[in-house]
Amino acid sequence: MSTRRWFSVAVGAVAAVSVISAGATALAATQPTPGRHAHTNYRGNVGLAAHGPARAARPAAGTVTHHYSLAASAFTPDGLHNTADDYFNLWDPTTLSNQAPGRCFNTGLSLPPNVTLKSVKAYYTAGSAAMSFEVNRQDLANHTDTILVSTDTAVVSTPAYTSTTLNFPASTAVVNMTNDAYSVGVCPNGSTTFSGLTITYTQPAS
């Protein structure tokens, strides 16, 4: 094992113990009171759970806001197309980039049932080519799909790290895991790279 990976594992273990200890202390102190790409197939599978304690923001009585962030390293290519052109799934920090126009990356989302999707913020470095980004919902029983949100980013002459936020329509915001599956797709090209996303959702307070 390389020194870098051994160090990462060691630091991760110490951080995990610290988080568990801090969580136990806190619990004891406070008891409960537009572009569609026809070749894109969303095949990834990344678990998305209610992650950590609820944030303080409470947009309406009886609901709690949660946030979940997903790194670019969770995404897999949906096709290599021109295999002479490499693609890069980097870490520390993670970025997706590639040398083949039209190459896209996907991941599946395992969302908590019955929550209400509010927004998704995509983090990326804007560069020489537009990046397509979308969140979709697949009806598995009927083999159909719906794009919930999508965007194409602007092209800039000087690459710059930035983000964009998309709001989910209220008509498709409630997560139904009985027949539906949820996915994210992103197509970074040129000097434009993708770094990750944050989904904001609400659920009834327990």
C-alpha cells in the first residue's frame, strides 16, 4: 500500500472514531424534541441516505431540511466511444474530465422514500465546452423516464470553478420508491470538469 493511501486510511479511521464519539455525546445531551443525450444510460448505483443530523433550516412547520453531497468519483462512464481518447476520474479533490466529445457519466441515487426534492447544486469548472447535467426519474414498471431538471453550462475563455442550482418542479418533487428509480448524468467536455453535487430535500419532522 502506498504511503498516500496508508495515510488516507489512517486519517479516515481517526476521523470516524471522532465523529462517532461526538455523535454519542450530542445524543446524550439533547434527546429528541435543456439537452437530452440519446446515448446516455444511467447505470450507476450509489446509495443516498438521510445523511447525518438534520440541518437547522426549517422551511415550513413540521418539516426538516436535509442535504446530501456526492463526489464526482461516484460516477461511471456510460460509454467510452472513441477509446483512443482517455477519460479521467480523479480524486483529492475529485473531478471528471475527458478527451472525447459527447462522453457522459452516470450514477444512480437511492433516495429516502417520501421526501420532497427541493434543489440540486452542481459544482464544476466552466471551460472551453458546455457541460450537460440532468437528474432523471425512471418508471421501472412501465420502462419510461422523466427528466426532473437539466441544464447546459456556459462556455468561458478562462476556466473558473463555480456552481449552478436547479430547483425541482413541485409536480415531480415527491420521491416514490415503489416503482421509480432516480439517476444523475453529466457530460463534461474540453477543459470543463465536474466535481460533484448537493441535493437538498425536506421530510416531515419526526
